[in-house]
Amino acid sequence: MVITRLERQKKRRHRVSVYLDGDFAFGCNEEVIFRFGLHKGMELDDAKRREVEDYDNRVQAKLAAERLVGARMRSEQELRRRLKDKEYPEDIIDETIATFTRVGLIDDRAFAEAFVRDRLRLRPRAASLLRRELRQRGIAKDIIDDVLAAQFEEHDENELARGMAEAYLRSHPRLERLVLKRRLAGFLQRKGFPAGMVYQIVNDLLQHDD
């Protein structure tokens, strides 16, 4: 087979259509064109074509991963799952993950630290709920333990829950007190705080109500 035409794609300018013996054969990233020196008149047997398409798959996986981590930080498991959803082969996913880990674009400890810090700042919750969320994202237990221990040295959980309860009370000034007690307790429990702590805080803040 002979390359009879190379044409840049109109909608995806970084992609090039490769024609063999006059017919469209496959598309590939422009990086692949330079890597293999593809040009009009070049012979391309089946083995070389498979090599070209495999390399293109690796380039595409890398670009997809770059877009994903560029949008926001990702854990290794999150990135792996997203690449799997895009149907990249397992060996290409492993290679991409290894590359991104080596250059620091994937770092589960840094991810966990940023995740917990942002949650406590923007959407506070108990350590138990944060632990569950980190596990769901594939973070190892030892990393979770270290990160939560460090963060909750600075954020006392009881004080955190009390502050959230006080903010809830300020935002619901017109609720009847018994309803308020029930809803406040439910709110704190949904945020992962233990029942004993919730009971104590609710009664401390609404101690004059029966």
C-alpha cells in the first residue's frame, strides 16, 4: 500500500487523514506524521500501519489525560476510569498513568490534601464523610489517614460542627423550634458528624426549647 494523500482534517486541525492507494485509511495526530515521517508516495505495509495506529492511540490517550487533569486535579483511579471509559487499551492506560505520575501530574497525596482543604473551606463536613469520599476516589488508606490527621489538627471537628450549626440557625430564623431541632440534627448527620456530637450541639444551641 502507498500513501497517496495526507489531508489535515477541517474540524480537528491537529488530526490528519491518511489515504492509501487512493482511499481513506485512517486518521492520526500530526505528531504521528512527524514521528514516522509519513509522506505522499511512502509505502506502508500492514505491520507498519499497525505500529502507526498504536502510536497514535498512545498520543490520543496522553492528550485526553492532559485535558482531564487540566480541567481539575484527578486521583489515579479517576483518571484511569475516565481513560477506560474512552476505551483505550489497558496497556496504554498503564503507560499514560505511569508517565503522568512520573512528571507529577498525578499525585494521590497532593490530590487528597487539596480535596480535603477545598471541602473544609467551601463545603465543610466531618472527617468520616471526607474519608468515604477519598476512598471512593481510590486514595490509599495510609494517605487518607495522614491527610485527615494533618487537616483536623487545624480544624477541631466539634468546633467545625458547631460553626456549621450556628450558620444553619442564622439562615433559618423563622422555623418553628421543634422543626428546627429535627432539621438541624438531620443536616449535621448528613455531613457525617456522629450522633452523640450532633445531639450535644443541637441541645446546647437550642437548650431553652422543649
